[in-house]
Amino acid sequence: MFVEELERTRLVGLAPLWVLTKDGATRDVVERAITLLEPANKPDGLAILRSLALQVVEDDATMVVWIKRRFAHTHDYLFGNSIMYKELVAEGEIKGIRQSIEAVIQIRFPALLNLAREKIEHLQDEETLRNIHVAMVATSTERKARRYLMALQEQ
């Protein structure tokens, strides 16, 4: 299928898929899709377009750089309006906090690393994870750290 065939449908929701067509992995096609999605106030469509475009051209370093630059100005717009984008950012933040907790424990209380991983792997609340991080930094002994981690099971 060619871009023009999808374009003729005039369905804004299909614009992110244009990059998946035979002739779709070009700057022109990405620009046309953006031009259609932005005024239609489709932040999730823009986020999908960015993601698909990067996947399609991942072996073309020049295109990857161009797509990242082209979408750089939309970061604030996407962050403020796209549910999908907000979820992805939140997942990344949670993953980062978990990694930070593990790094602190690896350095301070290496014997507790497996226990900590068990306790935090399913936690999704950012505030809870931040509190655990602070506790592991502030806790003075391995015994206290173990008690703190064991108490997480009861919550």
C-alpha cells in the first residue's frame, strides 16, 4: 500500500501509519503526517508517529537524528497532552527509581539486593519508590534496612 492511498481516506487517525507504507519512510511523509495531526489536536497520534518512524528508519542514522530533532519541539506539547506519552515517561521514571534503589543497596547492603528486587519489582507508585530510596540511603545498618524491606510486604 502507498501513502497516497491512506491519505485519500482523509482519516486523521491513520496518519501515524503512513510511515509503514512502501514509500512512507521519508521526511516528506513524516512532515505531511505531522501537518495533519497537529492542527487536529492528536497528541497520541504524534507520539505514535514518532515511535513508528523511529522504528522504521532505525538503521538510517541521518533519519533517526532528523526525526528526533523534528519532534524535539513537540516534547512539551506531547507531555502535556498525550496520555500515551505521559505513561511512557512515568514508566521510565519508575524504572529509573528502581535502578537507583538497587544501586544504593548494591553499594551499601549487597546481601539485601535480591530481597530488595523482590519487594520493589511490582511497585508502581512513584512516591512509595522514592520513600524506599530515601530510606535505603538514610538507613545506618543492614539490619535496619532488612527490617524496612521486610515491612514492605505488609503494605
